[in-house]
Amino acid sequence: MLLGSLFMLITAAPALHAQTENNARKLIYRVEPEYPADLKRIGIGGYVRVEATISPSGAVEDATIAGGNPVLAEAAVKAVKKWKYAPLDSKTKAKLVFHFAP
């Protein structure tokens, strides 16, 4: 799959994975999304797409939901806003895909 070759896999936990298209910036600090216990218990999972704007300092300025289950997406956005990337001279964007597997 062509799109799959564009992603760099970041293993977050055995049941949760995050992928990113943008490897121009090195991720130096990551907080894992909290899988809502009720959804995990009843077997609801899936993919969530998040678009993040990263400041020159490496802080995530903004993270928006681009698709997926809204409850899982909120957990992913909340975590991504705490991530930290290596500094660069300008803002960058990252497209992230999270897989929540019960």
C-alpha cells in the first residue's frame, strides 16, 4: 500500500499505535492517549486521524480531529497536545493516525 510506505510507525502500547506522515521533526516527548475504559471493555476501537501544528520551539500549538470515533479522537487530541518535537526554524504540520485496538 503506497500510503503505508509514507508512515513511520511509533509503537505506543500493544493495543495502541500511532503513525505519522511527517518525519521532518523528531518527536522527543510523547504522552500516550488514554483508551477510554468503557470503549475498550466493550470492544470498540478503530482509527483516529489528527492533524497537529507544531511551533518552531517544538510545542504542539494545535491538534484537530480529522476523522474517527469522536470519543477516541478526543483522547488522542488531548495526548498530542502534550507532545514535544525537536526545535526547527519554522512551524510544521503533522498528520497522525492512531489505532485503538481492544
